[in-house]
Amino acid sequence: MTQAATPTADTVRRLVRSLLPDGGGTRITPAAEGGGHLTWFVGARHVLRLAPDRAAARRQRRELRLRDLVRPHIGVAVPVSIAHGEWASGLTYTLDTLIPGGSGEQRDVSAVGEADLAGLLTGLREVPGRQAEALGVPEAAPRSLEALRTAAGRAAERLGAADEFDPARLQQLAAPTAAQLTPQPGAAFLVHHDLTGEHLVVGGDGRVRGVLGWTDAVVGDPGEDIAGLALAVGAPAAVRAATLAGYGARPCLRGLWLARCDALIRLADRLRHHDEARLSVLRAQLLRSWEPILLERVTDEPL
């Protein structure tokens, strides 16, 4: 088992005082409500992130190196660590710069922001996969869309019974279509793998200013990032961004269906927990991912 620890507010204050000359007078606030805080805002310019166990610490060390690798390629900001080390034995921290802007869950992305997302997807494809793997970024095999379709079908039935979704809509993803959307050999690239709205920093003008949360990055299926964008900014915007980045119909539709199935499964699972705050986010993601796109209607030809 990995070691788990919960930092206290005193732990955080002592750490900040040791890192910043004005740390004693800097306002320190948790990034989320509730207990067990692992992310803290430090003044108006920094974020302190603490790893709770050794597995998370390994991912955080890898993330620091990966951010340096992707920064020249993607055209949007990634956080810069101004200090990092251990806050407890074997447990790491990083004090990062705060990228100005708001969460993609609360702010809409403009047409120019879609071009920012296209640059992000293009840049990720340009990052040398071998260099990422040398940093410890794992390879990930593409998920089976057929298996996901089966699980999503069960979730859709539960959501239909709760009057949250019409299960008949999932019939658009027939078994032959799922098989047709299998990724082509050699199509693996560096993938952020968690491009939700929470990890997109969006300016007041709708431009995408930065991308957070690189700990789950893999070398794998780029459809996963298209799926993340469909959940974050809506299916049409995600497909437009992916098309601008040079992706064709197959990866775009694969990403769209990954997002739609994930949205169904996650909402059906969360309904059992009655977490209203999280339910609102998942309902919004379901609506965004099921927005219709022109690509679904223009052709029945093989992809």
C-alpha cells in the first residue's frame, strides 16, 4: 500500500514561509471546499500542490519534467514551478505560477480560443513520443469502443429511468460504427488525457490561456483529447479544433463517441451518490458531448 497523508493548514503555512520571502503575510486559501486540501492558492500569483502519497509524488515529479518538454510546442501556457521538493518524507510539493484566467467550466471558448485548442492538439502531436516515454510517461492502448458502448448502454437505461437521457439516442453508435472507429496503427501521440474544463484556463475574451493537470498524460490515442474537449467545450467546437489541427473524420468521430459514452457512464454512476455539485458538472458535460455535429450527417461512406 502507498503511504497517504493529509497536510494541515499549519503545514502549508510553514512551507510557504520557507519558500517565499513575504510568505508570512501572504493570503493562503484552499482551492476547494471541504477537508483534506491538497491544492492551495498562495496570494494572487501562485498555487501550491501537495502529493498525498508516494504514487502521486512519482506522477508529480514526472509532470514537472513533462511540462518543460511540452511548453515549446503547444502555444498556450503551462504552469512553471518556482520551487519543488518534499513536504513530508517521500511526499512532494510544487509551488507553481498561477496562470491568469478562469476555469473552462465557467467560461465559454471563443472562435479564436478554438484556434488555441487546435494549436494545443497540433503541438501535442509534435512532442517526440520517445522523449516523453524517457521521462516515464506510460504508453496506453486504445480503449475498446465496443466495450464502452456496452457499458454506456447500461448507463443510458439507468439515466432513462431517471428521466435524464433518452436511451434511443445511443443507437446511433451501432456495433459496425464502433468497429469502424478503431484507431489506425501508428496513430499514438502524447495525450494530455484529462482535457476537461477544469484543466483549461480561459480568459475573459474566450482565448485559451493555459492548460493544467498533466499528471495523467500518456502516449496513446489522440481521440482521448478530442473526447476531453467535447466534454469541456462541446462537440462542435471540439471537432472544429481537431479538424484545424489536421485530424480527419475517423479520430474526430472516435473522440466524440468516447466523450458521449464516458458522459453517460459517469453521470449514471454519480447519480447513486447524490452529489449535487458534481452532478451539475456531469450534466453539463453530457449536454455538451451530445451536441449534434455536421460530420454525423454529411456521409454514410466508410471513414
